Amino acid sequence: SQQGEEDPQALSIQEGENATMNCSYKTSINNLQWYRQNSGRGLVHLILIRSNEREKHSGRLRVTLDTSKKSSSLLITASRAADTASYFCATDARNQGGKLIFGQGTELSVKP
Amino acid sequence: GAGVSQTPSNKVTEKGKYVELRCDPISGHTALYWYRQSLGQGPEFLIYFQGTGAADDSGLPNDRFFAVRPEGSVSTLKIQRTERGDSAVYLCASSLGRNYGAFFGQGTRLTVV
């Protein structure tokens, strides 16, 4: 079974707006990662946040982590049509030796 | 190579046949992961290697699936007696280890007819 669950399943916004995606997980984690996948196949790593971190930034991306609520959010600011993709969170659970478990993803559509 | 390479990119096979899918990770990456993904779903974990050994193979669905990484670099996912339900995109990823992001290949689309 998957560890992370993203919410919402699908999100449609206008260019320039912010997009927020959430991820909830079940067990204690070593780190949590966000990935992007365009239609096609390869996933691209965006950000990794460790369990002792609360927030990380990378360009227009901001990730927060709340270990007490077992949740994370990915914020994309000033979205562009090129941000249209599926976004997945992946958890490295503390007692699982390093394997990454992915959620079902959020499908983001940014309309020009 | 510069990235993770998977071959073939597409494979069509008949039900009951044996297939091998290959993954060439980024040089120096000790961790290697195999996933499979169906349309509209997230990547489903299959197996994870640290070096040559399978650190976790709990995601392999049954004993028809097997993966090796004999020299700690290239990995092969082997599927015996393929079934139509095995049809999916098989993804490979590699990383420097825990607390590093994983780099994915473009996947092998397996179709069992």
C-alpha cells in the first residue's frame, strides 16, 4: 500500500495563480520528497525535506513539513502553463531502510 | 552516461513469455529502485538495491518477478510467464543513497498481449 496520499487529486488554475498540493502519510519518516511527472514517463526530483526541517524553498517552489500532523505541502507560486504536470510526494519511512513510497499524485493543470 | 538509461523503451510480448528489462544507473549511485506505474496511478514500489544486494524486495508482486544487480551498477528486472496484468510502465531510479533525491529513467513500457 502507498504511504503518501496527495490532495487534491486534480487542480486547475490560471497562469499566475499559486498552486498548493498536500501530502499526508502514516508512519514516521526520515525524509519526504516531491517529484514532478509530465505526460510521458520520467519523474523529476524537485525537493527533499528532512524530518527535522519545517520548510524549504527552491525557486518558485516552497515545501513545508509538519511531522506532528504527518503532512507536507508543496506550493508553486506564480504558476506557468509549463508547470502543468502530475506531482507526487514520496516518503522514506524511518524504519524501512531507505525505500521510497509514492502517493497517487496531484494532476495540476495551469491554463494560459 | 549522463542520466539513468532504461532499455528497451517499449516491449511487446506474448502472454506466457519471459522478459528482461535493463536499467543503467548514474555512475556512482549506490541506491537503485524499480517501480511500475499504470495509467493515472502513482509509481508502485517493486524492489530497492543498496549496492549489489536487494535491501527490500517486498514490493515484488509474486515469484514471477525477480531482479538482480550483480556488480552494483546495472540492474535487470526479470519477469517470467508474463500475464496481461503485468502491462505497465516499469521505472528505474538511482540515487547516492538516503537523503538524496532519486533520478529516474524514462521507463520501459511493457505490453503483454
